[in-house]
Amino acid sequence: MNFHMIIEIATHGSSLHRRRERFIIRTPEQKDAEIPAEKVDAILIASNAIISTAAIKLCVERQIQLVMTSWYGNPIARMWTSSPGRQTQIRRQQYMNVDTHFAFKTTQSILLEKIIKQKKFLLDLKYNRVQDSTTDELKDAVSFINSVIAKIKQVQYTKNFASHFLGYEGSCAVRYFEMISKCLPKKWQFSHRTQNPGLDPFNASLNYMYGMAYSSIEKIIILSGLDPNAGFYHMDNYAKPTLVFDLIEPQRPIIDRTLVYMFNKKIVRDNWFTDTKDAVFSIEITKQGRKALIDAYDKKCLKIIEKCIWRQCRKMTGELLNLDICRSATT
């Protein structure tokens, strides 16, 4: 499948118009850009811009996603066509398959991809350090993860498949983060993975960078025509963007790598963190820390994650559309 263009309008005072079957983009700094509608997959509006009704109509006619976002890229609203089309087919099949064999295979694939990436990261940590007791522990952790991977591959479909996968994922996570901690400088090591809030600088930083990934992933899910609130693995989290929770799983090790590198290479500074003043102890990230983490995410993670998510979403939408075709053929 060809990768089409995504137009992002983020300059204040810009405008989007139509000229026959083309979009015309005007900005205060540049000359008009003329882009054929057939090459456009989606249009993101992140600034105060003027959009002509003719341009909106062209989006609808071509089933081009038109999404309003915040300055940080978080989707706020999107344009829907009033007649059924490809997106209707995709979402209908998504809702119909939240606990079917399709959901099982999707979950199994997502989880295997995540855990295999975790194993690869631990192997890289092992190979990049001088032989010591930690390298032996890394070897043992990799062996354990290999055994879990084999078990996940053998799981058969049942209605409560998610609970089985959650157990395997959790057991891997304990060993994985235990080894990550041991591979950090002593001052930054932590006892266990903590979320909402993070109880140490590493976990607080990890939570913050994962949060940035959520926004990136949700945007692509919406542009792909999928419903971000209808997941297959985290389907029990009502009124939450559960498909975002699903698709972020294989991307977490990408962020883990970046953050471990930053801590090990002494890029991280003490002034990036402060204790909260609340009754419950936690770590807050300062303005300097947030700026550094955003910069690292943008430079090291964003493009890789977006490429992976586009691949996952296109694969998923293709499979869901095939399910709809097969269903129609048998009725």
C-alpha cells in the first residue's frame, strides 16, 4: 500500500482552499502550495487557520481525514462524512471483533512484538558491558523471557484470553525492569516499576515520555479510520483510549532504550527532578527536565514510533476490511 501525504497546517494565519481536485495551502511566509487530493491521506489543523467549505467538501468526497489538533498534536475533533464508507466498514468490524479470534491474534502479535523487543534490549545491555554478576543475571532474564515467548505462542483462543496474556506480560515486566535498574548508575536505580505517580526519577521520566507517545499514537489511529476507544487487549478499560493502550505496547522498548541511554551517558541532571509537596510522595519533572525529555522524544523516538504505528494501523484496517468482505460473501 502506498504511503500518502499528511498535510499539517501549524502556522497562524494560514488558509486551506480548493481548486478543482487540488488543495491550495496559503501561509503568511510562503507562496501557495498546490497538492492533488489523490495524494492526501489526512489533513491536520493545529493553528488558527481559515478552511473553505469547498476544501471541506473535497475532504468528504475523497474520504480524507480532516482533524483539528492542539498545539501539542492531541486530536480535538475530526470531520465525519454523513454517508457510510470505508471508515464505517472499519469501525463496524472493529466493534464486532473486540473479543473474537481476530482480537486474540491481534493481542498475541502485539504482545510478542513487545516482549521480543524487550529481550533484544536486554541482550544489547548484556553485550555492551564488562562481564560481571549483572551480565549473568541478564542472561538468566533473557532465558526467562524466551520461555514466556514460547508459552505465549502456544496460547489457544478463549473468551478470557486477555487475562492469560496480562499474566505473561506482567511476569516479563518484573524481570525486565529489574535488569534495567541494575544497568543504571547506582544513584538512579529503582526498586520496581511505578506509574501514576512515578516514585523515582527514572520512572517519572518514563511515564512522561510514554505520555508523549500516547498522543502520537492516538492521532495516527484516528487518521487510519479506527476508533481509539475500542481496543482488543485492554478492552475492559471503559471510556479510555484502549486501542492506544494496545498499540503503544510494542513501542515502549523504543522509549526505554532512549531513556536508559540518557541516564547512563550522564545526560540527565539532578535539577530535572523535585519532590512533590503533596501528602503522597512522588517525583515531579521540572521545566528543564520536561524540555530535555521532549527534545529526546522528538529526535530519538517520534519518527520510529510513528512509522511502526502507521504499519500496525494499515495492517489492522486491511484485515478488518477483509473480514467485512468475507462476512458479506457468506450472508
